[in-house]
Amino acid sequence: MKSLDIAGILVKKPKTVLLVYTIIMFLIAFNAKNLYMESDLGKFLPEDEPTIKLLKYIGEEWNIGDTLIIYVESDDVLDLETLKDIDYVTNKINPYRHDRGELDGIVSETSITSLIKLKNSLPPPAGEGKYELPSSESKIMKYVARIGEARKTVLTDDYKASAVVFTLSSDADEKEILKRAEDAVASVDTKMYLVGTLPLRDSLREWNLRSMAIIFPLAIFFVSIVLFAFHRSFKGLIITFLPTAYSIFMTFGILGIVRPQLTMLSIAIVALLLGLGVDYSIHLMNRFLEERGDHIKKARKSIATTGKAVLLSTITTAIGFGSLMISSMAPLRDFGFGCSLGIVLCFFSTLIMVPPLIVVLDFREKVEVPAWKRLAKFATKNSSRIVFLGVAIAIFSIAVFPKVGTDVNYFSMAPKDNPVVLKTKEFSERFGSSGSLNLIMVEGDLKDPKVIKEIYNMEERMRSDFRIHNAGVTFVSIADIIKKINLEDLPDDSIRLQLIYSLMEDKIETAIDEDFSKTLISVNIPIGLSMEQQKEVVTAINSIIYNTSIPGGKVYPITGATPINVAINDLLFEQQTRSLFLSILLVFATLILIFRSSLHAFLTIIPVIFVLLLEPGILVSLGISLSVVTISIASIIVGTGVDYGVHITKRYLEGVEEGLGKEEAMEKAIEGTGLSLVEAALTTVAGLLAVYFVNVPALQEFMKVVISMIILSLLGAVFFMPALYRLKKI
């Protein structure tokens, strides 16, 4: 009786209900101002993952944070005027060379100018004894030649491009440093661009927030086209859209309070909620218009019947999204929470707003499609053929499962036309690196020549390993610097080693810790390697590390951007399997509780499992790999795809209770719900189409797979499930 009283209130005082709910929405949505965007790929790994723990330790121990790179383009980078521009910009960004980031936030800087000045600081005749650029171009060329292979990390072979690499302190004021860099670059004539993890992440953070603002109106536009095609009425648009819009605003308002950190996945929340939330409004609105009698009777009947089906859909969809919350990847947990929260709010908004809106707008239209009856008969009469075709397609999909690849590509999660992304890609192609950190930490007595020699020998073993060499991986360590200063020879005695350290000046501070017990080896792993190649390189490096013995010390596994990519990649299948198994189990249990029949629950979820079996075929046919974005799709489909079956089963059971024959009840169920299901599926697809226009490859792939599986879920519910009911003679 309680639901009947609520139905009465909704239609007796519709304006009051809408006003109160609007006030509540604004109060909650106001908190969305607290949201901020996080674009660090490392957030996809659990904090207790060894790679992350080691990188965090190094960051704290060495005060190392992000990297900022100045990408320089010129007809001749070694032209004295160009070098002066580079030196000017470098000094503006890093005004305090010896402060280790305490004053200016810059721990270290590497550039062609600093390497030249270091050579020039050597006592005559090797240099001028001054840490400054020489005025003679012949000396500049001589110093560049002496630098040797080390120059390739900051200078291209054609001398037309250069890089200035800054390592920030872990607590640096990133916005202030970016502003400093932008001002410095703008004040010189030489073409310079900001690339690297810091400007890239900052650019993506701003872009992601703008994209969310773009997706919402685009999704509204596309969904409006679908709704208008079905209802030919602006009143129908308002009734279906307004509850979902309220839900989206409240979702992000609540997230602003409890989980304000958004990621790129959060962009998809808007499109998903808009598409799915409108579905709920469509089902309840169409059922309300289908009923006979006054507004109170229609509200009571629609809420008591379709309202319960929508509630079940809400529960199953929330479970599908919620299963992502068991993931060890924080962005997936946040995405699952945001979608689950939004779906629940969509249910309440639909229940509270749709009946009052119908009454206030005096909406009476109901779409009728006579041809749908023939489709309902076809679905129930051709069960054997439909099941055979479905099973054959599923077997083919399972057969291509071994071809499903995994990939963790940072650039696939970046917009194609973003200027910083384009320049970072260009820089990566010319220098073989995106500027991301990859490090090996070594512990030992670095005043002992034997330790230095063992570090160098370890590097040489890495350089000679064909897996590492063929990938174009390079290494720079304290041993390499010492060998270069000592005329291509490693010192045998401690006194000579100490003398070399004294010549290194400020470079010693960034290469070795204060008590000469730890050092970092910089590992440059080229951009563009496949995931298999990245994994092979990381495995090969770690294998050599494990077989290296440092006198009185140890070598830690490689950590940084590439090992993080590999670790995330290794988690993908495991994460998907865990969340998928949980979502299927919980949804099945929910269906049993609601239908009070394990058989009806089984037949309702079978079409969804059928669609999940088709996912490998979809991924392979579209050339899409499993990634940190597409990993969530299977769990999403469990929750959203089962909705179609829920509505058909619910209407089928209503027909049986009314005394209809089982075959006739199924035909009536498809006839009564089928059009709403098609409309709901098309609105979901339309909402997701908006994601395509954000021009991010990973999100576009996500959208293609989700849309494909939603359409297949609809077909499975309308054709496959009735066929199963008829075959089982239930």
C-alpha cells in the first residue's frame, strides 16, 4: 500500500514534487565544484604493487617527481645564438642549479648546453675552466664530439632538434614551474615546445574536464533525435531527459563530496548514465501511457509493474558496475562507484519525476508499430534456427579468443589533435623517448672502484642482450660518466675515483646520494614498442639484475613508466575475470530472488552470457585490444544487457498470471516491451556516440565495443531468450 500512496502523491501534487526535488538536486549538484581530474597512468596500479612501491621510495629518497622537457627545433641547434636561447630558458626555469629542487622545484637538468658547459669547465687544455658556453663555434663542435653517444639523448644526429630535460622535485609547485617555462619559451626567438609527463598531464587534465562539458550536450542532441523519431513530441523529450539530467548533476555533486578525483574513464560516465537513465524514463512513461483510467490508477499500475522491472534493472546494472569496485585499480573502482551511484539516482529520479511530468505536461501520445506483432511471432516460432545460429556464432568467437591482445598505451588515452600530445609524439619519434622516467636503483659503497666496475659490467651485459639492444634501449649511469671523464677508462683506486667525483661538480648531486651509498641508472626505453616488446625488455633487464652481485650492496628491479605499463597489462585479464565472475554471480542471485525461480533467472541471464561469449570476436574483428579502458566493458554489459531480458521475463510472467498460454504470453511480452527495448537500446547507443567526438582512440574503442554488445544484448533478449523459453516448454 505504501507504493500506492506514493503514486497518489506524485500525480496529485506534481508541481510541488518537482519543485522540492529540483531544490534537492541543486543543493547536491553544487558540490561538483570540488571535482578535479587525475591523468596519471600509475594510478591504475594498486599502491602495494612492487613497481609502484619502489618508484615511490625512489621519489621520496631522491626527491624526484615529474619530468618537463623543452623540445627545441632549429635549422642548426649548435648555432651560438640558438644555444644562448636554450641556456637562457634553462636558467629561467632552473635558476638555482645547486639547490636540489628546494628553492626552484628543479632537481636536475640535462641539455646540450649543460653538457657543453661541463666540458668547457674542465681545466686547460681540455677546457677553459669556466662553466659557461664558449664563444668559439669550433670549440662547441669539439666539445660535442667529445660528449659522444651521450649527446643523443638531447641532440639529434642532424643537429636540427634538441631536448632540455628537467626533473622536478616530488613536492614541486607544478603550475608555477609550467608558468615559468611558458614565459621563458615565449621570450626567445628559437622554436621551443613544452612536452613530457608534466605538460602532457596538465594538458590532458584540462582537456578531460572540457570533454565532459562537450559530451553532455552532444549526448542530449543525439538521444533527442532518437526520442523525437519515436514520439514526435518535445513533451516526450522533456519527460525522458529531465530525470536523467537531474541524476547526472546529483551524481557528480555526490562524487564531489566523497570521491572528487576523476579520471579519463569518468568521461564515459556522462554518456552511459544519459543513455541508460533515459531508458528507465522510456519504460515507465510508455507503461503509464499504455494503462487505462485516471492518473492515479495509471501511476499505481505502472509503478507496481514496470516500476518493479525498472527497480530490478537498476539493481542488476548497479551490480554490473559495482563489481568493478573490487578491482585493485583505483580508477576502475572510482568508475564503478560513479556509475553505480548514478544508476541508482536515475531510478529514483525516474520514479519521482516521470509521473508528475506526464501530468503537468498533459502528455498522452503512445507509439504503435503494428509490424512489431509479426516480429514477436517470428521470435517465438523460429526458436531452433535462432538458437543454432547463436551457438554457431558463439563458437566462432570463442575460437578467436587466443588472438585477443592486451595493450597499455598512454597515447591511446590522449586526444589526437591536442597540441601537446602531437609535439610529445613528434619528440618521441625523434628521440625515441616520451621523457618518462625508467630507473634502476643500486645500493653499495660508491667510493669503491669495484662497485663502479660492477655497475658498468651489468650495463654492458644489458647492452649486449639482443632483446634489449634490438629494442633500442640505452642506459646512463654514474659509471658511464666516470668513464667519460677518466678518458674512457674506469679508475682502479679510490683516490683517483674521489678526484673524478670532485670534477663532476653539481652533477654528482643528481647521480649519487649524500653518503655515496645509492645511485640511479637512467634507462631510456623508446616509445612505440609493442606490449610484448616492453614486457620482453623489462623481463630481460630484471633477469640480468637478479644475476648481478654488487660487492656489499644490491640492485633493485627496474621501475618507472615502462614497468608500470607491463604491470598494468599483466593485471588486465585477472581484473576482468574477477569483476565479471562476481557480477554474473550477483546478478543471477538477484534474478532468483526477484523472480523466485532459478529457471527464469537462468533463462534471463543466458542471453547476456551469450553476448559475453561474443566479446572476443568483436575485439578481434574490430582490431581492438583489452586495455585499462575496455577492461570494464564485460562487467558493464552484464548489468546493462540483462535489463532487456528482465523486462521481457517480467511481462511474460504477468501474461501467465493473467491466464494467457505460455507461447501467447511470450508473444505479448515481446509485443508489449519490444518497442520500448529498441527505443531504450537506441538511446543508449546515441548517448555513447557522443564519446566518439572527444577524439580519444581508447574511448572511441570503448564506445565501439559497448555499442556492439548493447545491440547484441537487445537481439539476444528479443530473439534468443524467447527461443530458449519455447525450447524448454516452460
